[in-house]
Amino acid sequence: MFAADLITPAHFARRAIIYVRQSSPHQALSNQESLKLQYALARRATELGWKPTQVEIIDSDLGQTGSTTEGRQGFKDLVTQVTLGQVGVIFSYDVTRLSRNCSDWYQLLDLCGYRQCLVGDQDGIYDPATTNGRLILGLKGLISELELHTIRARLTAGLLNKAARGELALTLPVGLVRDPSGTVTKHPNREVQSRIDLLFATVLRVKSISQVVAFCNEQELLIPRREPGGELVWRKPSADNIGLILLNPAHAGAFVYGRTRSVPKAGSSRRHVQERLPLAEWKICIRDKYPAYVDWDTYLRIRAMIWDNHNQCAPEESRGVARSGKALLSGLVYCGACGHKMFVRYKSGIRYVCAHLRRQRGLPLCQYLPAAAIDNHVVSAFFGVLSPAELDVYAQVLAATREQEQAVRKARSQQVERLRYQARLAERQFNQADPDNRLVTAELERRWELALQELKEAEESLQRDCSQVAPLSDVSPKLRQALEDLGQKLPELWQQDLLTAVQKKSLLRCLIDKVVLQRSAADTVQARVVWKGGDTTSLEVPVTVNSLAQLSFATEMKKATVKLARAGKTDAEVAQELTRRGYRSPHAQTVLTSTVKQIRLRHGIAVERSRSYPRRIAGNLTVPQLAEYLKVPLHWLHDRIRNGKIRVKKHRTWKLYLFPDTPKTLTLFKQLRDGKVKQLRF
């Protein structure tokens, strides 16, 4: 059908929209002929009968892809005008300019057909409301989307082929540069190389990115960064910046492509985010392609260590970083009933709790175990494994400390040298400026002053720290001997609280992979310690219970208590004998005298007290006797003793408040009772 047959006066009464788009900013700058052809469609609209005032050009989508509507404000304005019935025809040099996505394309066709809006391109004008028009436009949209996928697949295949050879010029991280010939080398700035080496050495020592940040802040060290334009700058350390350096495989000499993938963002199928892939799913990984700061095995160890510290990201897979909590097995404990990781609860004591089934299915807690006894038994097993080893670590500690101090001193010296160069550069720029141009010289003078100030602060800090460093040879002989015999001395150091909770947890994690707990009885927990390397040790840990009846040996313990009590032994002697036999109280690891007394009284056994407190002591009056004579409540006298109205001390032998048994004493107390005196002193 000819254009004259499709266009009606109703179309001329509405606007003619000329939609102009280029897929990228580069095309908008270089493909000028294509732009001219698209803008020329305005002349075609006037030739067909639309007035120049009715022709509107929408070109706000230059540099935007047509595969999605995100960021295409011009396309959205076009759809709005068509919806309002203000558009008679849409001109585009090709339907690919409007959309390269069939979902968006067919929605536009349905809207144009409903609002009687025509669609025109370089080949002709079509009516989406008719079968033939919708067929032709639909095929053009389908071919447009297929063409986009074909072009993308062709480009991606070439890119992957080049990446498979390791020749794809990816953006290099800080510390690596590419020369004009394409060869990748380390950054020529030795301060950059030394600072990256120091970061890798520090993370291997402190085991955490946050600790590396704290170390750099403590030593006042800056971190190199590469700006988007490629310029090298120095910034204060942060966890993100240091993580980008430590986790980039290029620093281990590996060329890696395909570490992320694009996934739809929740709530919208048009928006995508980049998701990091695990190392096993990287598309291309070619080792020994770049000059390395660390070897590949060290990089994998650092990567695993950092991942293991992310307790919030993968609570079931990682142990989390060692923290200052009192539970020594935090992050290592797993439930023997359901197999999931247990967490620590510090409310009402320290407990290991498995709440996975409660979170997933609303079921009761799987296990709720006291932590103190479990920690003690596992630590004892740790000492048993460690004690046979004679660890001569003094020389290692001394060498590592010296190496660390030398690296820090070198880094800070290089930092001072860089600041000194920047100060000299600012001075040269100031001297070369025209003195009469105060607008320029004033700014250059300010920069020079700032550079001198930073240099002075860095030099003073370096000199101060060098003067405060104590020589390592001054280590006391006692500490040196303790370090040399660490395998034997560690239990003693452990009990003396010379180690922090973080240090204790780090030591345990050196040998222990995980601890599986299973309550075998009400008062017993089976603990299976899995050591590094796969060996296991099974422990039977007695734990506290709520009552005497929950003890597995309650019957035997009661019989032994009754027998010893009837033999005339005191409660303390019975408790000591029962503890020696291996019994214990419900809330303690030994037998308490209160437990013995409870059993004895239930069986009606009375024993003579080791010290009796007679009701009457010759020559003295007790508080109950005074209360009886004065006809006052017993608490009346105790209240006045506590608030100081009756000043008296307990007898050293009887541990009682005693008063002289004389008529004067009774007279004074009667006066106190009647309010005639306010205070008595004995």
C-alpha cells in the first residue's frame, strides 16, 4: 500500500516525530553521515504534508544502546506522546534505531496500532494496525534483534580467542604497567613495588585485611591507587583498596578473564549487576603471564584466608576472623545432629547454639551446649598434640620482626623521598612562574607550602619512630627461653593470661579445622576434633545440667553420699571423697558441699556441726535475747545495726553481735526503743 493511501487528515492533525539515535558516543562523533541521513527525515515529513511546526526531532538518546530502554529518556518521551494520542507518524532511518529488543518493539507496535500512529523508515510507511504492516515491522524488529546478537557473538568470539592466548589488553592493577610494545612490567616506581610487597607480607602476618588497614594507619603509610585516567595517586588505606590489591590475580602473575558475570537485578529484568565467580568458574586463567609480586600458591592461601574471614557472607562455609569474644571455638563448632555450623550466644553464659532448623523450618533449637567445659577439653587436647613438638621459634620471631621493621622503615623512607621530590617540583614551578601574574603564583605558592608541610610532618614522624624503636637484642632471657621452649611453655602462658582471646583463637586455628559436637546424654557431650590434615580426636566432655536427677550417675552418687554421711563424715569430707571418685555436682565439675547436704537432708541424716553456735553465751546478750527482753521484732535491731544507730562489731570467735549482760545495757536499749537516745555504741 502506498504512503498516500495510509496517511489521512487525522494523521496530519498530529505531530510527526523524527527519532535519532546512535548506539555509542564514538558513533555519535565519527558516523556523521549516518546522523545527517537521520536528521534529513524531517525534510521527508514536510514533503509528505506535515507542516514544519508539526515536525519534532528527538535526539536525546545519542550514544545509548537500543537493546534496552534504560537510560533512553528520548524513547520514553516518544512512548508518552504516542500514548496521549499526540503523534501521527514516527520516522526513523531504520527500525533498529527505535529498538533492538523484541519485547520493547512489539509493545511499541501495539501502542501505535491502538492510537492509529504510523511508523516510517527509509523503505516506506507502515500501519501497525493492519496485518501486512504489523507483519513487515515485526520481521524487521526480529531481524534487528538477531543482527545485534550476531554482531555481539562475532565480537565476543574474537575477544575470547585473543583472551585465550593471554594477549587481550586488560586494564592492569596498580603496580603493573604496559609499555608501548605491549609488554607488561612492574611499575618503575620502586616505592610502589615496595608498598605492594609490604601489603602482601603484612596480610600473611596479621591474617586479616582490617588488620592490614590498621597497620598502615599506625605506620602512617599511604596506598598507591590508579585513577580512571591512569594517573598514579597516593591515598589513605581502606579495606576496599587493599582488598583490590591483595585479591587481584595479576599480582600473582596470572592473566585472568571472566571473573564476573552479568545477572539480572532483583525486581527488574532490564537491569543487571556484576556477580563475582569462584576461582573454579573463571573462564580463562593463564599463570606466569605477568611479573609476579607473590607466587600463585601464596595468592591462593591469601584468597582462602580472606574468604574464611567473611563470616557474614558465608556463615556455613567460613570460620570468620578471630575476635575478642571469650568462646575460643567460635567459628569452628559444628552440630553433630544436623551438620550445620553453630554460633555463640553470650546471654546467660557462653553457649554454643545450633539454630539452623529454627531459622529454616521453625523447629526448636537443635542443640544448646555450655561452652566453658568444651573449650577446656579441646584446649587440653590441643596441648597434647602440641607438647611433643619442640618449637625453636625465637630465631624465627626475631628474624620476622627485624624484616618487618626494615620493610616499614624502607617504605616510610621512600614516602619521605617522594614528598621531598614533590616539594622540589612545587618550588621549581613557583620559580618559573611570572611574578607579575599573582593569580598563578599565589596558587603555586600555596601548593609549595602544603608540600613543605607534608614533608616536614613525614620527616619528623620518621625520626621520632626511629628513636623510639627498642633493639631486639634486649629481649629478657626469661622471654627468650619461653619462646625457645614454646611447645612446653604454652600451657603455662595460656593459664597466666599473657595471651589475648584473639591470639588464643589464632593458635587453635593453626591446628584445628573444626569441632563437631553431639550431646550423647543429658550431662555428656561427644566432641570430635578434626585436625589439619584430616586426623580426628574424640573427646567425652561432661557438661552442666539443671538438676541432680539429670546426672547419669545420680543413683550411684546418692548411695555413696548416704553411706559416707552415715559413717560420720562431714559434708566437706564427703564432697572431697566423691570428687576423687569422679562424681560432680549438676552445675560444677566437682562435688559441692551444698549438693552433699541436699542429699543428706533428703534421707534424714543429721550430722554434728564442726562448730556450734550456742544460743546463750555467758556474760553476753545476743540479738535474739535482746529482742525477747525488749519485746521488739528481731529485724528492728538488725535494721539499726545496719544503719549505724547501734554501733557494734561481730565477735571474732562466735561471729555474732554480742552485748554486755548488765542492767545498764537493757536500760540503754529501752531508751533507744522509747526514742530518748538516738545512738548506742558498744
